[in-house]
Amino acid sequence: MRREIVCLLCAEVLLRRVMETAYIGDNIKFVNGKSKRNSGCDRCSNFVLYGKRCTAVSMWSDTVGIPYGPWEEEYLFVIEEEVEELGEA
Ligand SMILES: [Zn+2]
């Protein structure tokens, strides 16, 4: 599983890109919330400050690597969750 904390802009870009390049069995989960710490976006130079909106992104495969396990609540106050199963025919 790959995991990233990203700003809202990067979350949108990431979703679009992953939709285009995914393999069968790939999954991506977006958890939207408010940051529990002062940090930065893992993809760009935007700050992700305490209390600000951000997205926790998990990417994993059904067939290889480490499966999904919850981790998001360590980093953000959860508002909503969304799972996309990608690579469908
Ligand atoms: Zn960003």
C-alpha cells in the first residue's frame, strides 16, 4: 500500500491520472478530512495546516504488495471516505 497526504487540488489530479493508468485489481481510497497537524502536501509545495482540508490517499493492489489497512485517523479528522476500484473492463 502507498499512502499520501495531499491537498485538495492534488487529490483531484491524482484521481484523474490513476483512472487513466490503473491496472485490473488496483484500488485507490480517498479519505477527506481536516489535518491534525501542520505539514505539507506530499505532491506539491502547498501547506497542509492544522484544521485545513486535505485528503489521505491509499493506493494498493488486490494481487501484489501490502493490502489496505486504516491509517488515516492518525493524520486527519475524517469527513468522508470514498473508494474507487480501478482497472475494470
Ligand atoms: Zn498538493
